[in-house]
Amino acid sequence: MDQISTQTQEHPTWVEIKEMMRESRLQMQIQMQETDKRIKELTEQFTSTTGHISEGLIAPATVKIFQKAGFNIDRSYCNLKKKNKLNQLEMEVDCLLLDDTLVIAVEIKTNCRVKDIDKFLRNMAKFKRLFPEYKDKEVLAAVAALHFDHEAAEHAHEQGLLVIRVSENDVFSLDPHSRAELTRF
């Protein structure tokens, strides 16, 4: 008589199943963290790229925009960074417009929000400490954007900032409401 061989297949124990599930969960968490990190990196790259595009579109036009509005701007500097290690202050200015008596610091955004304006105002409060070469000049501030979130432009006006936005004919211009009460820094 032929012998029939029977193989017994061992089933994992409950403890082994729980350990496999824990390891699987751990691997999934690691993968999710790596995915989150990569998404954050890509988002930062995208935001930085769109910021550079906005600056590239708006910055070259700022001198003409302000000249057309009656300012005697005759020179500009872009992407200025200043650090004062002693006071632990630092600031970046997207565009700085000048004439003999006036300085206008311009913050350029793709999408400007109220919190962006508030951050810009905090930076402007330290402007003359970081740029003492302009201490004897009148200093104004402007914010320019491709798009202003709800209430952002109004908030900028209330804070005494000049506002540059896209007008009806798709060109950048100084918002006519910008001349009300300007804040001097």
C-alpha cells in the first residue's frame, strides 16, 4: 500500500500575527513620513519658483509704475539681504526704489495674504536699523502681488502701505487707494 504523505502547514500564532501587523504599521508610518517630507520639499520648490516668477514679472515694472504715479524714482535694487549679527536682525527686500530723498521698499508676492502684510510690517519696523545708509531719507513701503486674498489689499491700505496690483488691462499699476495715509518707517 502506498503511503500518503500529509504535510502539515503551520499557522502563525496570534502573537506572530500581532508582531507582523506592528511591523507593517511601522513600515507604513516610515513610508508616510518620507512621502510627507518629499511633498513638503516639492511644495517649497514650487512656492519658491512661483515667487521668483512673480518677482521677475513685477520687479522690472516697479520703477515705471511709481514714476507714472508721480514719484521721482531713478534707481532700483532687487533681492537685497541684510544681517546684523550684533542685534540678531535680518531682512530681505524684494525691491528697493530710490530717489534723492525717498526710499520705497517693495514686498512682492504671488498670492498676498493678511499675514504676509503683517510679517512685512514687522520687517519694515527694523528697516532703518539694518539699512542705516537710508536713515535721513523718507521710507515708504509697498506690497505688490499677482493676487490679493480677500481683505489683504484693504489691510495693506489700512496699514499705510502702497499697493501694486494687476489692473483691468492686465498690467501692474499703483492702486489709487494707496495715497490715503502712508506710513513712514
